[in-house]
Amino acid sequence: DAGVIQSPRHEVTEMGQEVTLRCKPISGHNSLFWYRQTMMRGLELLIYFNNNVPIDDSGMPEDRFSAKMPNASFSTLKIQPSEPRDSAVYFCASSLASREETQYFGPGTRLLVL
Amino acid sequence: SQKIEQNSEALNIQEGKTATLTCNYTNYSPAYLQWYRQDPGRGPVFLLLIRENEKEKRKERLKVTFDTTLKQSLFHITASQPADSATYLCALGGNTPLVFGKGTRLSVIA
């Protein structure tokens, strides 16, 4: 199994530009999570999907952030327009939707907004 | 609001000793608790799960305890090795998605 796949692995962009992060969950998993990790705040849940439906997006910091999951094998997290404070590592994770879900994380996308 | 505290940002121990990491929480009643390991430049990797009705769980050199009265979990690595050096995250779960602590960076010195 290839595990959770994220792209790109690194992204450097200028303030105001649109950024799109991509995730392919593990086949058969029906829950998908987007996290942001910084030194100051640790690992924060942004949004999660169950069976492709957004369940809780209360962690999305602003309207500049949006996420979609058009099918079971693909999700995107978009930031438009990007700001320097968005610089962080963004992780995607997937799991089987069980009560005691073990989450499988991707390698992350390291985003730097200049 | 929910709050999770891991005892320290960094912990240095000598090879062969037992490392003990602490996870405390407030304003939450988790049904279970998980521990993850994160290496630099990588995503967290699941290690162990312990449920609210379990006192202790073991896996090879790892041991986790869960005290719902103290609202605390302890994570032990016995006979620690330099390869155990990493950041360890605790995460609380239940009726809501996992909530992660900030982690403790463990360094095992040869």
C-alpha cells in the first residue's frame, strides 16, 4: 500500500497567490482529515470529511481556506489569497470511520508564503 | 475548552534508561487516548491506543498508562535507544475527532 499521498511536498509562493494542496487517501478509508502544524500551535485540525462529505470545518481559520473532496480518492485544500502567516506544514490523514480511528498521515506539504 | 499538555517540549535521556513522557488534559472526557511518533520531515505514525477502561497497555518496549481520575497518560520507553529519538504526540479521542497535544521531543544520547 502506498499510504497517504500528498503533493506538492514543498511549496514556496508569494503573498496573495492561490495555493492548492492535494491529497490521495489510503484506498478503502472513508474519513479524511486536513491538519496544519506549526511550532507555536502544534497540530491543528482544519476540516474532516466522512464519505466525501465535510463534517466539521470549524478549524478552518478564515474564508480564505476551502477544502473539497470530489470523490473517495482525492481531496484538495485551497488557500486564496495566501498570507505569510499561512506558512506551516499541512498534513492530510485518512482513517476507517470507526469509533477508535487510527489516523494514517501523509508526508505533509511544507508551505512558505513570502 | 479542551486543553492537552505534554510535560515538556524536550526530554534528553541516556541510552538504556527508561524514558517517561506525560500527557495531561483538562475539560475533556476522552473515550480513548492514542500515542503517535513523528520524525523530522514526516507525518505522525500511530503507536498505541488505550481505552478509558484500561489501565495499562504494552507493545514491545512501549508501555502506556491511562488514569482518568488524574486525567493523565504516561508513555514509557524502556531500554531506550538512539533510534527512539523523535517527537511523541498524545491524542485524545471520543465523540469528536482526535485532539493532539503539541508533543515532546525525545533525544536518546548514546
